[in-house]
Amino acid sequence: MTTNQQTELLGFRPKQAVKMIVCSLIGIFSFFVTFEWQGKSSILIDHIVTFLSTNVPQVINVYIILILVLGALYPFVTGKWKKSKVDIILSIFKIGGLAAGIMLIFGFGPAWLFNPDIGPFLMEKLIKPVGVLIPIGAIFLALLVSYGLLEFIGVFMQPVMKPLFRTPGRSAVDAVASFVGSYSVGLLLTNRVFKEGKYTIREAAIIATGFSTVSATFMVVVAKTLDLMEHWNAFFWVTLVITFIVTAITARIYPLRSMSNDCYEGSTHQPEVIVRKDRLKTAWHEAMVAVDATPPLMKNLYLHLKDGLIMTMGVIPSILSVGLLGVVLATYTPVFDIVAYIFVPFTYILQIPDPMLAAKAVSLSIAEMFLPALVVTQAAMVTKFIVAVVSISAILFFSAVIPVILSTDIPLSIRQMIIIWFERVVLTLILVTPIAFLLF
């Protein structure tokens, strides 16, 4: 029986239609509609996080300590710590993250940890916001992805996503959720859909390393730091386009090109139906099937919240250990001065002003995406613009995104992610430099 015949047999069912429309609209509003509240313009989830951080800071501190303790113990309780050498190392790092978090919250420990650009920066800018954002985002995510919107949009985006990025049409929602909302929420969505068998390993890896960039909100922070707010529209759209062009290229080269087309172990592969006509009818049919397959609302919210909390437990101790190490190396050692020499040939050939400084800045993006901006605050405007775009387009960094990916079920190794990071930095430099010279 064809999809269209199935669509006609289903007919119009008001209950499922209302459920899809209402839940999806709430999800869209939560992630994609910015509005001003208490002098800040942002999305609903960010407003909730800000409200909690401002009004109940002690509760947030207790929550973070609890997450750190549970996150550090979880690999040992479940036995996941001994699955591989990487798991052993990360599990040990999580214990270190727990120790660092306790010292930062209770205000004792070595002086270097309390350098405003190290411990307090990680705690206030990353740990607390991300720790609160993931579980709250997971609840609203249930409304966004479980009631047919993913399937409905996926049918219409097939002609775009598959040829450009080699991913299903439904991955368009991941891309927007990351760019407008947060990489942590985007990765939570990617992992959820991957475990349901709707992405293959290769598709999930392309999405995780190609779309999971920092939010537009954080782009504003970078733009403000580098005096680029006058050129905000140019910065935003150039970054958006270049990030996705680079993703289209990296999807076709090693290591992503060589990754498996199998789906998540234990799941049944659910490939998208290739649609060539009657797209609206098919989209509606796919949406209704998804609504029918969704558990009752409260159970669905609970399952997503549980996933969000488990991911938070994996992410928070990792950021406070792996991320802390990266920031300390960048601040107190010449490690990244040495790494910079990898990019010096590119910055010289492209004739970027202050080529050595630019090379060091982009090399720092592997540790923390905000560090490159701090290095070039006094540089030429062309250099600032290039570094700002690279810091967003590079996507992968050790203080947050890499630990988040490692906490998912997507089988990407640290080695693979470092290679992809290098490819993204070089490709972005090549693409953005002529645009920067045209603009400035």
C-alpha cells in the first residue's frame, strides 16, 4: 500500500491533529521565539534558566553539587567506566570535576582555580547555565519532537538536507534547535532520535559535529566582546552560511565519510520515506503516525526529563575537568602557542592581519570557544571578524561540546573529533577571509 493510500485511509482525526498542533506550537515558542523579559531578549528556556539562577542561586548550587556527585559516581555504579580506555580516563576526570566543583562552590582551593578567567568563568558561564538548561530543555523538547513536527518538516526538507548534508530531512530541526537554542539541547535531540533508529551512526555523527554549535545568544556575547555588534547581521548570517557550508564539506571527507551506516544497537532502523509527490499529504500522514506512537503526555515528559538529567550528569563533571584542563593549559602554558604553528601557514597565505595572533586564537578554539575572542580584542577588525566566525563554525571544543558528545550514545572518538575540528577551522579560514576583507 502506498503512503498516499495510507494517508487517505487515516482521514482527519481531530484529537491527534489538536495534540500535534498545540504541543508543537508550545515547543516552537519555547525554542525559537525570542521575547523581552526583565530587560533581556531571549527564548523562553533561557528566560527560565536566568530566572532560576537569579532568584534561587542557593538551590542551583545544591542542585549542581548533587549533579556533580551523581555524575561522578554514575559510571562506577553502572559499570560504564570500564567499557574502554576513554571511559576509564573520563570517569577519573569526572572525579576531578567533582572535586573542582566543590572547591568553587564552597570557596576554597588553590589561587589559580579562582582566576576569574578559569574556575569562576567555567562555573558561572557554563556549568550552572548548562546544568539547568539541559533538563528544562529536555522537557520542552518532548513537545517539539514527539508530536509529529519532526516528521512533518522532515518530508519538506528532504530535497535540501539529503543532497547537501547527507542527513535526513528531519535533521533540519536539529540544526535550528542548536543554532537558535543551544548545542546541548541540539545534541540531546540528536541522541534521542538516533536511539530511536531514525538516524544512522554516520548521520548522527554529521549532525553532532556539524550542527551543534553555540546558540545565537552566545554569538551576541562574542560579537559584544569584539565590538562587532554594529555588524551583527553580517556576522550572524555569514557565520550561519559558512558553518553549514563547512558541514556539507566535512560530511564528504574523512572521518565522517567512512563512518558506519548502521543504526543504534538494539533499535530498529526507521529510514525516512522518500517523497516525490503529494508532499503535504505524506507529511501529514507521517506526523499522525508519530502522534499515535507517542506515550501519554506525562510519561513522555518524564522520559525526556530522565534523559536530560542523565546527560547533565555526564556533562557537568566533564566540563569541570576536561574543560578546566584546557583553559588552564591555555592560560598558564605555551601549549597553544605551539599548536598555533599548525595554522600559521594558512593565516600567512590568506594574508590575515596579525597572522601569528590569529593562528593562536583559532588554535584556542579546541579548548573553549570563547577563548579566541579574548586573544584578539585589540586586533584589526578583519582579524576579529575572522576569529569570531571560526570560533562558532569550529563547533568542537573540550570545555563543553566534546564532553557532551562523549556523554551521548553516538560513537565518536576524541581522535575523530579533533580531526573534524582541524578540518572545520581550516575550511572556515579559507571561506571567511575573503568575505572579511570585502566587509572591512
